[in-house]
Amino acid sequence: MQRQILLLAACCIGLSTAVAADKVGPAPNGITLPAGYKDWRVISVSHRTDNNTMRVILGNDVAIAAAREGRINPWPNGAILGKVVWKSDKDKHWEKAVVPGNLVHAEFMTKDSKKYASTGGWGYARWLGLDQKPYGKDANFANECVACHTPVKGQDWVYTRPARFP
């Protein structure tokens, strides 16, 4: 009986999480938070020393296949790159280790060379904090993204270099 109650509680917790995720609004340009992104595979990681953040860069199946095959300049249409960003923190048990602290945001680049032609072929979206509040007052927020990514225009507007695996 106790096992059945625990199973039912786990199911209810899972459902409440799914309902909460459904309540996350789209970015001002209409891009929605990609379903299941938390289960995507890792393409790379990065650490920014200028703002003390660490990131894991994830990809949907199209992006993962492109990264493994070296088809990243340009990335294929349908590729979605996700970046989950945390403030860097010190591990309380291992002083020299840097670990994720508070979640800053999750951001995504969706490749569609026709739909997003005005922004280099990429649609940009960001959600802030654990409550995943959409970033930007209107669709023009994407201009900030393009300005930031201009230095890597020759790399299909993408900073991330896929990590090499053996």
C-alpha cells in the first residue's frame, strides 16, 4: 500500500511539473520554450569569466547530428541550440570546484534561414530564472542577440564549438 501511495505521489508531482511547464509563455517573437529540452544531449559547455556564469549548450536531434557530422557552418535548418546558464558557485565540499549556483536563464537559437532571414537565419528566445519569464518587451529584443553574435557571423552566428568526444 505504501509503495502505491509513493507511486501515485510521484505521478502527481510529474503532472504538476508538466502543467507548470505548459504555463511558460512564448518569447515576444512567438518562439515557445522547446518541449523536452531538458532531455536534449550536450554539445558543449562554457564558462564566462566576465559575468561569472557557467553554461551547458544542448541541441535537439538535428543539431546533435550536425555537430557530430561537422555540418555547423552553416547549421542545418531545424537545428535548435539551447544554452542553460547558471551563476558559478563554489562547491562547499571541494573548494577548488566550480558548480552551478542560481539559474540565470535558458536561451535558444532556432535555425530557419527563410523565417529568420532578417536575424541571420536564427530565431532567438530567452526565459529568465526558475519561473522562466520570457525575456524582452517586444520582438525587437532579437536585435540585441544579433548585435552580440555579429563577431561570429562567419561561423553562422554561433559562438559554440562542439566539444570533441573520443
